[in-house]
Amino acid sequence: MKIIIIENELYLAQSIASKLTEHNFQIEIYRSPKEAMHTQGDVYLLSTHLPGQSIFPLISKFKDKIIILMVNYINNDTVEDPLKWGAKDYILKPFRIEELFRKIEHYKEYQQLKQKNNFYQEYIDYQLNTVESDTNDIAISTPCVIVTNYTILADKIIFDYAQKKHLSLIFVSLANQSWKEKISHQTENTLFYITDFTSLKKSEKETLFELLSSCNFVLISNNEIDSPYPTITLNASNKIHNQNDILTIDEYIQFILTQFQNQFPDTELSKKLGMSRKSLWEKRKKYGLYKKK
């Protein structure tokens, strides 16, 4: 990581830089925010005691980075206003380098988790957007059981529901030995998304429903479940989602067209299906399946 130090007291800046270098950080020192405006750092240690200089343009430009304020005293100008503009934290001078190091490591981990979370969210959104269904027509009230032959459809519905209700989803696989511990740690605004019910023994199923008696949850299953909770049945019309069925050629082609015709050009799609573009067009016309415009 590269750390940019903005401090007009050169001795202090060099002292901080020397100690941080021992932790394998790259360090650059600048005496004013203006000098540091064109830098490319990961962390900005910004002194708020810079007479005649404004720190806010730098904070505004690098608010997505880790900005830690180095302050002589705490008031609106040195702490509250800079935090509102986008600084992440502050440390009061004089400070021990171990305290600063802990703050840097904390926000470094936070940034990594944030990036990872954004990746997973974007990937989930991409996957669920391929599911063609009007989830607004499906009324969900939790706790409940959802029986479905198309799990990703249930995924889409529950993700949408949790977002609208501002609930935090916690995934629980009953095939994992830690499921009891997970369910026991319920917090406010939590919605458990539970799968793999068939992996439980009869006695474990009874234990599960006892633990869930005070929880908000959705239990997903491919088979009917004997439970004291409302059951919603969601079955996809296409048989490919039911692993117990064997598809006809026509059913398979219909499924491929429904799922992939808006993701691949006709040339590539017809090649994958082993037919000409004319035959693909004829199949599409026969099934009444047309590309989105």
C-alpha cells in the first residue's frame, strides 16, 4: 500500500514515515493538500493544522480512499466537517504509531470487504436478471416454506423481498454442521434463507422447527415439507428445472431460446444448437419466442 502524508511539520512527517516504512508501506510526503492533489495513494494521512490551506478539495477528490485526519484538537473544523466530506477517521496528536497502524489496517480490511461485497452483489444481480419472471405478482409473507423446482426463481423472489423490507439475508445450509449455531444467533432485521432440508434426520427436523419458532425465515425445498408454516409453491413451466424429468428435443430448444436468446447472437446460438439460422428462426416463430428489443 502507498501512504501519502500531508503535514507541514517536516520532522513529524519524516518520523511517521520512518516508522511506517518498517511495516513495508510505500511513503510519500507533501507539505500541502495542493501538492498532493495529483497523487495516487491508498491511504492519506492528512494534518488538519495547515494555516491558510483548505483540506476539503483533497478530501472531496480522494473520499473513496482511506483518509485519516491528524488533529491537534477536536472541533467542527478539524474533525466533524472533514468526516462529513468523506474522511474516514481521525487520530489525535501526539499519537503512538501502533494506534495509527491499527486504524490503517482496520480501514484496509474494510475496503477489501467492501470491494468483495460489491463484486458478489453485482454478480448476483447479473445472475438473477437472467430469470424471467414477474416477482411483483407473487405475494411473500415470512416466515414461510417455498417448494420449487427452480431454485434460482426462489432466489430472485427472496432477494427482492429482503431488499424491499430492508432485511439482512443470512444463508443457512442444513447440510452444514454449524446450522444450529447460525440460527441461534438471530439479530433484528434478519431473514434466514434456509436450504438442504432433506439432509436432516427426523429428530433434527423437529429441532429445526423448534429453533425457528421465534425466527424470520424462508425454507426452500424441491419437495413438499410437513411444517407448521405457510407453504408457497413456485414451479417453473419448463421441465428442465425439474431434475426428475427427461426433456424432449422441442422442450430443450424452447428452454435454450428462453434462457439465452437475449445473451447470444443468432449465429452463435444456432451453431450451439446444431442448426441453421433459418431453422432457429422457424423454431422461434413456432414457439412464439422473440428477442427483446
